Amino acid sequence: SQQGEEDPQALSIQEGENATMNCSYKTSINNLQWYRQNSGRGLVHLILIRSNEREKHSGRLRVTLDTSKKSSSLLITASRAADTASYFCATTTDSWGKLQFGAGTQVVVTP
Amino acid sequence: DAGVTQSPTHLIKTRGQQVTLRCSPKSGHDTVSWYQQALGQGPQFIFQYYEEEERQRGNFPDRFSGHQFPNYSSELNVNALLLGDSALYLCASSWEGSFTYEQYFGPGTRLTVT
């Protein structure tokens, strides 16, 4: 079974718009990470937020974490066609860094 | 600085056969994890190797086995292939001393079982 669940499953927006996707998880975590995957290839690490953090920024990315609701959100501002990809949240619950992924949100950005 | 590399890129096998997938971690990394990603789903953790030992394992049968070599590279072996083993197999590496939990993924090996 998967630890995280992303919402929505798919998102279609135009260039310049913001994209928001959410992730819910089931158990207490050490940290939560977001990854991007283009066309079914390898995953690229985007951002990590620790369980004692509430918000983090990296370039056009903003991640929030609400441990009381066991949820996180990823905001991509001013989206570009190159942002078209699948986005996954992954949680770590042990000290060895095993990742537990959700099913992902497929984002399509049209010019 | 080479990132994580995997070979082969694609592989087609027949049910019942055995397959070996290979992974070279990013330079400086000593821990290798393997994930299976079925079409349309998120990756599922198979196992993790550190200091040439399997340190932890996900919910996969014993048909899935692995190895880590002294140079930290790793192999994933799958015996008695089933149609359901068709998936993208991802290798990820990390450095035990980083404590950041960030993992670097390779491009994956797409396995098709016919």
C-alpha cells in the first residue's frame, strides 16, 4: 500500500498560471519530499521539508506541511511548458531514508 | 560528476526467465535503493543496500534479490519472471553521512515480460 496520496490525479493549466497539488499521508513522518518525473523516466528531487518545518521555498516552488492534518501541498508559480511532468510526494518514516511514494499528479502545461 | 547510471535501458524477457539489472551510484554515495514503478503508479520500495548488506526490504517476494559490490554498485536480480513484473525499475543512491535523506535516481530500466 502507498503512504501518500496526491490530489488531483491530473491537472491541466496554461503557461503563466500557478499549479497546486496536494499530498496526504497516513503515519507520522521524518520528512516529506517532492519529486518530478518526465515521461516515465528517472525522478528528480525538487524539495525536502522536515517534519518540524511548515513552509519551504525553492525558486518557483513553495511547499507547505501540516503535520496535524498529515498533508502537504506543492505550489508551482508562473508555470512553463517545461513543467509538464508527473509530480510525486514521498515520505520518510525511518532513519535510513526509505521513500514511500504516492500515486502522483500528472501536470500538463500548455503554451 | 556522473550521476546514477543504470543498465540496460530496456529489456524484454519471457515468463519464467531470470533478469539482472545494474546500477552505479553517484560518486561519493554508499547506499543504493531499488524501486519498482508499475505504469501509472508511484515507485514501490524493493530493498536497500549499505556496506554490501541488504539493510531493509519492502513487500516483495524472495524472487527479488540483490547485491552490492565493494565499489558500491549494485545489482537487482529477479527470478521466475511473471507478467506482473513488467515495470520501470529505478535505482537511487544516497550518502549515509548526509542525513538529508535526499536520494538521487537513475533513469531506470524498463522491463517488459511477455
